[in-house]
Amino acid sequence: MRQPRAVGGSVRRAVGPSAARRRELLDPGMPQVWTRRQRVAGTRWRTRTGAPWRHVPERYGPWGRLYDLFRRRRRDGTRAQILTPLQAAPDAKGLITWGGRRRLHRPPGPPTSMPPV
């Protein structure tokens, strides 16, 4: 089983002081069963694969907690604060295509091989 990759230095630099502030606000009460690292890896797995939240592997923790973490980080701007600096360089090089949705299947309609009647 492949271990999830650790968050790299570029992500740590992008997060900056907000992560330290968040750490100070944490309640040191009950110990967490699932580490934050596992939950972040689970949200990364889900966004990378595009699978439904309920299909996230158990090794990342309960899917409801993963979704809650993802939703909170998106609402408070942490997600954008991390992704914007990381996407800036590849976007400037034209490596990121900001397009609409891709069609994976043909739209319903008459078959194209039948001659018109």
C-alpha cells in the first residue's frame, strides 16, 4: 500500500502564518483518532480522483469528517490561499487549462450511422 505524500515546503510557505494561528486555537482536549494529516490526505485523494465522498478509503477516516474539513477550509479561504500561489507559475506557463466540462459520453440523440428517412 502506497503511503500518501507529505505536504511539501511550497504548500507550507503558501499556508504561512495562518496555520500557526489555527494550531493555537485547537482545543487540547480529547486526542484525535484520525490525524489531521490523514484527513488532509483523504481530501486530496478525493479531489484528485473525483470520487464521491462516500467512496473515500477508510484509512483516511470517516468520509463525513473529511467532507466537513474540506468544506470548512473552502469557506474560510484556506483552500484558495494555498492553491492560488501554487497554481500561479504553471498557469503563467500555460500548463493549466481553465476550461469548461469535458464530455465523456455522446449526448442522447439519433444514431449518426442511420440514413435520414
